[in-house]
Amino acid sequence: MKRILIAICLIFACFRGFAQTKGKATPPIITTKKVYLQYQNQKDSLLIPVVSDDYPGLQKALSDSVLFSGEKLQDVIDNYRKCGCGITSLNYKVEYANSRMVSIRLYYEGMGAYPSAYQTWLTLLADDGNSISLNTALGDGGTDYILQKYKQILISRINRDMTGQPRETNAVATRKELLTAVGKLKAKDITNKFLLTPKGLLVTTDNVLPHVIQNLEPQREVLFTMAELKKFSVAYSVEPGWHTTIKRPSPPLAH
């Protein structure tokens, strides 16, 4: 229960911190290491988040083995050198960070049977690197509210996007597939799919369409302002000065 209350305080306090931060900035929590990849004449790069030694728990949570799904960085480099495949790009954006928590978006590109692009979202406690879930932050009531509103917004987007689609896109079947998937969404599908941002809490879900028609996927990111979510908090605190500077990477690489 203590950890739940702490997490809730952190979620809501961080947004007040944006407006109240003053004074000298502390050293960055995260900096960037750039690693080059090469296969014959083909070149790519990885922009890897490197956590300060002041946060060993967070270092472990964002270690190479976590970032690369159990592989070592050298394995990724060697695999690319052999075939120009596997993970071909990594970039990231720190959406929010302070001395208590970090919310980070990881951008991946890869090459297998088809080229792929995907994201991983993490919201972590800075002291031990443990993940903060939506249920922990807002309780069941807040999660249920987000889930129901999220589904309503996604249904509206799907209906809008499918209207007027050419017959060859098989829009009727695609619309049905998308709406069926939305209807099946549960709280577990969003509880770890959120980020804290200066504008509020951003929620997403996984794509469901096959690669060849991925362009028909709706925009899945939905923003919830802290004003509408504050009613679900059971604790609220403000600690000015939590916000720290981040050495931000360049925008995601285009290929």
C-alpha cells in the first residue's frame, strides 16, 4: 500500500513540477550513447539511453539486455554486420523525468521478412527501476474510466478513417476487424501502455492489422489531461524542484 500511495503522489506531483521548477538544473539523469551499425555499404545507428550512476536501479531497468530483449549490444552489432537485419535503429524520447521517476518512449526499427517499426513505452521509478502501472497510479476507477473513454475515441477514429475508403482496401472487413479488437480491450491491455508528458497522460494499445495494411490502423495514442484524472487520485503532493534536465537525442532516424 505504501508503494501505491508513493506512485500516485509521483504521478500527480510531476505535472505541478513543470510549472514550479526553478533554480540551478541538476546533472542529467539520462544521456545518449551513439553506436554505428554497418553491413556492406549500408549504415544505421543506435541512440542508446545511458542512465546516470546515481540511479543503479534505473540503470538495470534500461540496461542493454532489457533494451534488446535479452541480447547483448554486441550481438545486435554482429547480427547487423552479417545481414543488415534484426534491430536496425533505436532512438528514444524522455517524455518526463525527475529524481523520483522517468517516463521514456523507445523507437525501434528492424528488418526481418518485412521492415518493421515499433515503440516500447516505460514509466519507471527512478530509485529501483520498477515499472509503475496505470492501476497503481489511478486505481481501478481511474483505469476503468480511461479504458472506456479510450475505446469510445478509438471507435470514433476507426469509423471516420474507414469512411470513403476505396473498395480495393476491403474497408468493410478491415473496419469490422478493428472494431472487434477494440471491443475486446481489457484493463490489462493499457495498464503498462502509458507515458507521462507535460500535457498529461498518454495511452496507447498495440496494432492489430497485418503488415500489408498497417496504414489503415487508426491513431492509437490518446491524451488524458491531469485535470480530468485528478479526481481518481487518493493522494496528491507537490515537491518543487523534482524536475531535472535531460540531454535529449535527435529526432527518430528516417530510413
